[in-house]
Amino acid sequence: MAAAGAETRTTPDDLSEDTVSAYRRDGFVHLPGVISRADAGRFAEAAMAARTTVRDHHNGTIFTQLLQLWRHDETLRELTLNPDLAAIAARLAGIPLRLWHDQLLIKEPRNGAATEFHQDQPYWPHAGSRHALSAWVALVDVPVDRGCMTFIPGSQHLDGLRPQDLSDHADMFAVAPELLWERRVTVPLRAGDCTFHNSRLAHSATPNFTGDPRIAHVIIYVDADLTLAAEPAHPVTDQLGLTVGGPLPDEHFPRFAELIEGPQPGTTPTT
């Protein structure tokens, strides 16, 4: 029996078939303690420091978005390349995966703006992708009033939709009106908790009504064998001069197997 007050943790070895089945049915799953609260605090400190050194890709009322932290910050690189998170993602997806990119999503104190319902997949120039999913790691406690996530279970079956406007509460339902009547599940998180969600699952985040920033680190895993599509434009690929129809290069988008089987603890990853 766990001692009173002990942290609940989740490792790849703890992942049950029921959990995998729930993810594949609902399109999301909440896993407590994928990292320790102490590590969450360490990564949160690095995240706030990165705001002064990493160029933001979206700095508005909804959130501040910083991409590719694993290439810019050694501490956050440790989180992005975390082998336990990669192993969990692979179990849930059931296919070989590679890293697409990471991102910090920071909601400012009392920002008053929701991230409205949307899918992630329409924003990415991917062809032939069998599955993609995001690990949304809370680096601080994220109760409902601090900007936690809400999901529409089962909505991952929707494919081929255009990108939705994250600032327009009606836009997701303009392209998929049937979702207006579907059940919604809101998932507050403790620091160190994580949700994994399918890239086509409709999801949103509440405004941050508190006096402290909401800090989430997101790691996006994609089909290792997908190819680059001609559109949409994306800041991660636009500057690399890649060939449309070609694979993603491993040096920029490391494969899951390399994350698990590559450099051993105490060494520096070469990706």
C-alpha cells in the first residue's frame, strides 16, 4: 500500500490494456505522475526562463507558444526526449513513432481567453499518417480555472476537416455540427500529470482566471513513416528545404526507437 501523501506515478510498465483500450475508444487518456512533482517544478522554471531566449510563434491573448525547446534548452530537452513518455505514446498508438516537435504553451495570469475547440492534425503537413498523438504535460497544477483541457470523447473519427480557428468558439461546430450534442470531459491536472490525446480529437482549454501562469509542455509524436505534404505551411518544416513526398529526416525528427535505444543515461543524445 502506498504511504499517505505519496505521489501516484505512471510508467510504461504500469500501462494496462484497459488504459490503452480507453485511449483508442475515447481518443484521450489521463495519466497521473508521468514525471515527479519535483521534476515538474524544475522544468517549469526552465520553461519560464526559455521565454527570454526562444522566439515565440504565437504571443496573443490565448497563449504564448514556444516551439522546438529540445533544440534550444538542455533541461527541456530532457523532458521532450523522455523515454518513458515515448514508450507510453508507442503503446497507445500501436505503431512506430517519431518526434514531430515539442512546444511550451503558457497561458498568462488572468488571460481571460479560452483555447476554443479544434483538432491538431489539420495544422500539420503530413501525408499517409496512420496515427499521431500529443503528450500534454502539466508543469504546474492546472485546475479548471487555470486553463485545463476539455475533450469530446470519440471525436477522433473526424477526418479531412480544415483547420479550425482557436479563437472562435463556434468554428469547430461549423465544420462538425454534430459535436454540439456530444459529451465533453474536462480534465484538471496536478503538476507532473499528463494527458495523451489523438491528433484528430476535438479539444479545448479553459481561460486562466488565476494570478499565476499556466505552463504546459507538449510533445507531439507522429507516424514514423509519414511523408511531407505540400501544405499547410508550418514553421518546423518551412525552413528546412525538405522534399514534398519525402520522409521526415531523422536528425530533425528523431524516431521513437532512437529515443528508447539510443544514448544511455548520463550521455548526451546526438539528435
